[in-house]
Amino acid sequence: MTSASEAGVPPAPASPKSRKSVTGTRRSVAALFLLPALVLLGALVVYPIGYSIGRSFYDQSGDGFAGIDNYKALFTDDGIRTALKNNVIWVVFAPTISTALGLIFAVLTERVRWGTAFKLVVFMPMAISMLAAGIIFRLVYDQDPDKGFANAVWVGVHDTFAQSSAFPKAHPGRDSPLVAQSGGFITKATVRTGGTVTLPLVGVAPDQMPGDAKKAVAPQADPGRITGTTWQDFTRGKGVGKLGGVDPTELGYPGMKIEAVKDGKVVETAKAGDDGTFSFSEKADGARLRLPASNFKEAYNGIDWLGPSLVTPAIIGSYIWMWAGFAMVLIAAGLAGIPRELLEAARVDGASEWQVFRRVTVPLLAPVLAVVTVTLMINVLKIFDLVFIIPPGSSQDDANVLALELYRKGFAEDQPGIASAISVFLLLLVIPVMWFNIRRLRREVRR
């Protein structure tokens, strides 16, 4: 018989003794090296996910099968519904604003000499843990302007245009000639030309008196005018001073506004001097003197940043402070890869800087912007630390998010079934976003 070689048929290749991977490494050796990583992956990722999915179908005790009742609670429990609403707000605003600020910072810092120093300062919050950032912003948003930076600035701006009263707690004492009226006070009797009137008040702490207050001076009669004094009728120490009389150590109420009211109309207005003295002309004859409510207006105390209506935007602000630097660094790296010839060509063709930015820079950066935005979306879906630390107990329910509600149900309320359902729901929310991000990254690699 004729052999295969003699018939012109090439001999079949000898079967290899052991199969090798693309890199030339034996697959058994590669599997051996991957085994520790696979064990860790299974123990730290696959098993917890599987256990959470299984536990989400059981009741609080873990013995009774609850079916989809735990998942129904996601849409019927008030706390979880609030958390869902807040998560939507987080996903819409936090990544968008952080990416927009990162884009602005990255573009602007290219045009200044100290751009590197600016980038360093903006990126520095990324070196701070979420816990530390939460503590910082809990102090920043403190309601007291003497402690909270945000309200200190806000109150300073407000008081520049609308000065608060220096005497918010002032009020008449015993046997006072004044009675309350519409938030202010008015004399019981009318005044006459040539006479004097005293308007004693109490209630202002000595350390809260205006710095320009001087020692009160008793009114001196003037035949053609009505004179008076308004002052702090209080002297430290027992047995010192006379109630209703101006004593040497008592201070006047500088700037106190006094109105002369006749037949329900204000006929004249005066303002007390630093020593508390004031005077009216003959037009005020027969009028009653009124201290209007504006004298006793409470000092403006700023905005309740951590109140129910503003707590979520306030926390988002702290998140943006931390992550805008992250967005800026990634976008700046993408910006460095844009061919400068394209930008210069657009300028030569007559495009303005705004048109170059909008029509050239942003479209070329679109892949980077998408990656940054999607990465931040994944991050905010899992936000927990800031929401747990910054809001006070009174408004934490209003700032609630899914990750915090998961913690509450699992530990504070001992409802592991619902907590597991929330974790599975969070996973389902994150997976499409991660898939979109991975798909875009692979598309970029192919290019």
C-alpha cells in the first residue's frame, strides 16, 4: 500500500503533550496562579451577592419564606420612598455639577501660570476621607453664625444691606410708662411741649450693648421742645441705682427710633443719641411716643442649611467640593490629548473662544465627560458617609438615601430581609451604569 507521505499528503501534526495559553503559559499553571484571586472573588463578592439575594426572600427571622414582600416594601415604606427620591436628586445633580465644574476648572487652568497650584488646591479634598469631610461640613453648616462658616458669610452679606436691631430682647420693666403695641411699645400718656419724658427699658445683656453706647443723660427741659431719654434701666449690684431714674452707671440706647403718634398717624420721628437722649419739636405736642417694632427685631440668624428643605442640596454641595477635583484631573488629562491644530484652525476661521469651547473642545472631550459622569453616578448611588454624618438627627430622615436606609433597616431596625432587598435593588441600579461605562471604555480601546 502507498503511505500518506508517498501520496503527497502532509502528515498530521503531533498532538501537544500539554495545552498552552496565548502567552505560552500552560493553562494549568495559569489557573493555579489565578486560584487565590478566584477564591477571594468568590468569598468577598460572589458569595455576599448570592447570600443577599437569597436572604431578600425571607422574613425578619430568616426562617419563613416571604416571597417578594420585601421588594414590595421598597415602594410602600415611607423611609425607603424618601431615600429613592433623594437618590434620584443625587444622581441627576451631583455628577452633572461636579463634571461641569471639573470641565470649567480644567479649561481655565490651562490659561494661567499658577494653574498647577490651582489644580492641587481643588484636588486636595480628595485626600480627605468622607468621614472627615462630613465633620468639616457639619461645622460649616452650623446654624450659629459664630460657628458655621456658611451662615457667618450669609449673615455678613445680609447685615450689610439690612442691619439688624441691637436691642432684640429689650422690654419695659416694672412701673414703666410704656405699654406693648404691635411688636413695639408706646407711652400711656401724651407728651407736652416743654416737658420731659423717660423711656426706661431692660432685657439687654451688658455684653450685648452696642459699642457706641455712652452713659445715659437725664433729659433737660426745653421750653420749645419735648426732650427725653431712653436707656438701659439696670445697674449691677444690690441697692445701687434707682428704678425708673437715670443713674451714672447706666447706658443709653444709641440709635433707638422714637415716633410721635397723634390720631394714629406718625407726625414726627427722632433717633436717640449715644447717650440715649432725643427731642421733638412742637409738632409732637399732644402725641404719644412709640418705640416701633423695628427697634426690637430679632437678629438675622442665617439659613437653616441642615433643615428639612435644604439638607439634601447642602450635602450635595459637600460632595461636589470633594469630587470636582477628581473630575477636573480626568478632564484635564483628556484636554491635554486634544490636537491643538484643531483649536487653532477654529480660531483662524474666526470662531470666538466660546464657539471654540462649545463646538470643538466639548465634542472632542465627550468620551471623557461621559466616563467621568458615569463614574460619579455609580459613586453617588452608593453614597452613605456624608448623609450619615452631616445632617442632625432631626433632619436625617429628610436626607435619607438608599445606602443609609440599608444600614438602618439592617442594624437599627433589625429587618435584614428588607435590607437585603435594598442591597439587591442597589446592585440592579449600578449594573446598567457599569455596563455602559465598560462598553464605552472598550469602544475607546478599539479606536
